[in-house]
Amino acid sequence: MKTLVIVPAYNEQKNIEQTIRDLRAHADGAGYDILVVNDGSEDETLAVLKQLGVGYLNLPMNLGIGGSVQAGYRYALQHGYDIAIQFDGDGQHRAEYLSALMEPVASGKADIAIGSRFLQKEGFQSSGARRAGIHFLSALIRLLSGVRVLDVTSGMRAVNREYIRVYAEQYAQDYPEPEAILCAGIHGARICEVPVQMQERMGGKSSINLVRSIYYMIKVTLALLISRMKLHG
């Protein structure tokens, strides 16, 4: 199947080269295409991408993770891809799991497959506070849609052509991963999780600190409730 790996990147000059090398080691042999979406980076991310010779979209301004991922889905839709895989540019995801991630989608067993840290509980598990927040969001999404996903904030996921189209047309802009699961669940998507191991980001600084984590929880909770009402009229 024609497969695209979408890599959103914002100020990832310290991480993106190793991320691309890891992807090429596993994606090239499988015939997957790689597209980095440079989300208006203010550092040398774009220069690194040019040097590496990897395919990229260069957004003229910072749209945030939701906007950059949606741009990747629009590219996938316009170019006729059967499967799109999201893969973070900060070095936390490991490309060795690409084939396991896409297998349920490629075989037709699932519409969306999510790489989960919490199935086997190996590798980097995030902080205790963040895990508590993730578990809360998981329970809320299950309550609102009936879909049970443990790692609802995982940005490592594969989707089929139907949901490439859905996400190309509509994708939450701020911290979109939980909302994307809710949207798909309400639409009746078959969603599964695949065990993966992740690692701490290789360089740079995460945009989420304690204050933003609290803000994130409040905002996402409200966004999920609003999305549920909108999707059911």
C-alpha cells in the first residue's frame, strides 16, 4: 500500500537529523515515503531538512501541532496515499515499530492504530502527573464515545484512507490527539492499540510544563465535551 510517514517538526534542529536517519533505516526498505512538515521553525530545522534531502512542507508560519499534522494529511489525500502514519520529530518515537503499527490498518483489521506505551509498560512512561492526566482523558473519551484507548495522547498512529480524508478536512488545532480519537470513535472507527516503546526527547525542551499541563487538562476536557455535543448535533 502507498504509505506516507508524516513528521511534524517545530524547532527540532537538534533532533530531526537522528529522527530521519531512524526513519530511513526502517521506512526506505518498506517503501514508505517520508514528509516532514516544518511548522514555521525559528531555528535551523529547515536547513537541516534541505541538507538531508528529505521531502518536506515548509509552512510560512507556526500553525501548532494540529495545523501541521492536518497539512500532512491534506498532502496525503491529494497524493493518493492509502495509509498515513504520524511520527513525532523530537526523537521520542522509534521507527522499528512502524511495520507493527501499520499492520492492523493494512490488513483491514482497524481503521486507526495507535502506538501505546501503556500496554506492556516498557520504555519511557512519562511523569506520574502526566500519566494520571492521560488516564483521566482515557476514561473521559470512553465515557463520551465508548472507545477504550489507554495512550490517548500518543502522537504515533496510523490511519487508513477513510480517516486520511476525515482528518484532512477537520483536525483539532491545539493538543489534538485526544480529540482526534473522540472524533473517530463517534464516527464508528475501529481503533486499536499496538505496544511500542518510546524514549525521552533527544534534545531541546518540551513545550509542556506544569502550568501548561494544568491548562492542557482543563482545555482538553472542555474541548472533548464540546466536540461530543457538536458531533451529535
